[in-house]
Amino acid sequence: MGAMYYTALVVELLVLLCFEFGYGVEYIGLIIFLHLGILLSLAGFLYPKTQNKLWAYIAMVGFAFFVPVGLLGMIAMRNKIDKYEKEAFLESLENE
């Protein structure tokens, strides 16, 4: 995974921690929502192992919870998908 993906995850975690420890029970709905976003974003770790686009798309949905910072993660996942598709295409050309 690229640096953009990890940067987006770290920033998401910092935002979550700020809300969780800064406001506590007052924003419990938002905190639960942000936890869900981080859980979905972590699905991006499965994409390089499985190369199943579903995991990348799930991670993108998780990053969408954290706009505008999540856009970094969405771009990183899209770049990773493109990289694997290019490699698969070049490999198919070599096999012909």
C-alpha cells in the first residue's frame, strides 16, 4: 500500500480519537459512525492479498466517511486497483 493510504488511515484515527476523548458521550452517534468508517477503511489491507476489487471498494466507502481527508485514501485505493489492472494486462500481452 502507498503512503497516501497510510496517511489517510492515521488522520482518520486521529480525528476519531479527538472526538472520542475530547467530547465523549456528547457525540456518541458521530463516534460510532466514525468507528464504522475506520473499520471499512481497514478492508483496504485485504485488497493487495486477494486482488478482489470488492475490498478496495469497501475501503473507499469507509474513506468517504471522512471527507475531505478520506479522499486521499480513495485516491490511493484507486491507484492500487489501476496498478494491478495494468500488471494483469501486461502479463496477458506477454502470454500471447
